[in-house]
Amino acid sequence: MKLWVGITDGAWVEQLRAMSLRQEMDEVNFWRPSGASFKALDEGGLFLFKLHAPHNFLVGGGFFSRAPLLSVRLAWDAFGLYNGVVSCEAFRERIVKYNGAEPAQGVTCIILSEPFFFAREDFIPVPPEFSRHIQVGRGFDAFSGVGRNLYEQVGERIARMRVQARGPAQFAVAEARFGTPRLTSPRLGQGGFRIGVLENYRRRCAISGERTVPVLEAAHIKRHSDGGGHQLNNGLLLRSDLHRLFDLGYLAIHPEERRVLVSPRIREEYENGREYYALHGRHLAAPLEPGAVPDPLHLQHHLENVFRA
């Protein structure tokens, strides 16, 4: 099990730290302008923020979710101010500043859930093993040596932080001060949920196959008001009109067969719907990750409580 120390811009940290003092924050986008892939951590791995020299301190962190390549527009739409910039235009300007140009293949978006920022008196000095010549970051073994020491220091600080809703990954690090570090899936935010669902369905609507990303939305199967959350198995990637019909109960998914069900109420109430009735009986596309397969219990709840049969 590894942890990662990534070097970041002080302005990025300051904006997000200020936001965290005003509101609960469930995710940040630690973006890289070069578009290079990031494979150093497994899901739930601890990612720490180090300021540029000469400010050699660790000032916070978060827990790794995924690291897709996204366009600047999509990254802004998904994470907004949680990109650590004030506008999409400022985002582009920051990328050009560091990279020289906006990368054609997209920006690497290291999505971190359950972020935290230390008070200045709790900053952690960078260990000597972190060379001043490192330009991007470095991994450490969380079970021994320097990595274990850093893991314990972070756990001590998280345990005494005042947070409104500490997530499962933060709890795991705080508890590991007295035991063995363990990977725990972090609680996803709205942006991480959207991108996770988008990537799992290969950027195609799970019903229609539409792949124009601006009209694709991550739909919750079980509503927040009914106890549903941002878990990937509670999500479907749907074209915006199908998302609307699903939320209103004119569409449903059969829990076992995962076939599309179209309510006769569309015809009765609107005297229309030929395009939608053509989707009746169509099989839902399968997501890439087994953990993102729609939960049959959530589908059953939607069928019984939302669908207009």
C-alpha cells in the first residue's frame, strides 16, 4: 500500500483551503496540465499536498478515486471551483502557464475524495528523503519507514480536526494510528460520481448509446431524498431527456433482466412518445467495473416507488 506526495501550486491550495473553512467539501480535482497518466495509487490511497519549494511542507491531502483524461470544459463542468481556480477561463490560463498550451488529449484529473487541509501550525515538514529535485511527486510505502511515519502524522491531525462529516477513508487513516493502514473506498462527491459513471459507461448513454458528452448525465437510481448516495452502483449514464423521464417515473429498468420499461402514461398524458416506446425492452449497457453494475435493490425501489406503471 502506497501513499503519494504530490507537488502543487500554492494558489490552488489557498483557494480550496479557504472554501473548506466555509463549507463542507467532499472532493477536489488535483489536475495535471501535461495529460500524463497517473497510476501510482489504488482507489482509497492517501494523496498528500506539498507546496513548491522553498515552502517544504505537507499542507493537506485527499483519497484517490480515479485519474481520467478530461477536456478543460468537462473538468470545469464536473468540479467547478473545486478545480482550485475561479473560472473556466482562469483554468485554461493556469494550464497554459504551466504547460505552454492546452494539451490536445486532455488534462489529467486526479480526483480526490474527502479532502482535508491542515491549520498552519499542523503543517508537516517534508522528510529529507523527498529530494528537492523532484518535480512532480513521489510515492512512499505506507507500512514502513518514512511512509508509515507520514501516515501516522496525517492520522493524528485528521483525528483532531473539526469536520462536519468525516468520511470512511478519513476514519480509516485516523484509526490506523493504532493499527495497520488499510485501503477504504472514499465517499464520492457529485463530480467524482458523474465522471465515474461517465467513464464506466464508455461515455455512451446506457439506454440509447448516445455519445455526445454534453447531453449525457449521471442519473441517481435511488434518490437522495430516499437515502440514495453517490455510489457508482446507484448511477446510470443517460441522455438528458431520458434522465428526466427516469426521474419522473416514465422510464424504469427491470431489476433482474436490466431491460428498459416505458410507462404507458407517456401516451395517455401527452399523446406522444413513439421514440421512447421504441426503447421498451432494450437491454441496459453493462458498465466496465463490476462495482458499478446497478444495484438490483435500487432498481426495485425505483420501480416500486417512482415508476408510473
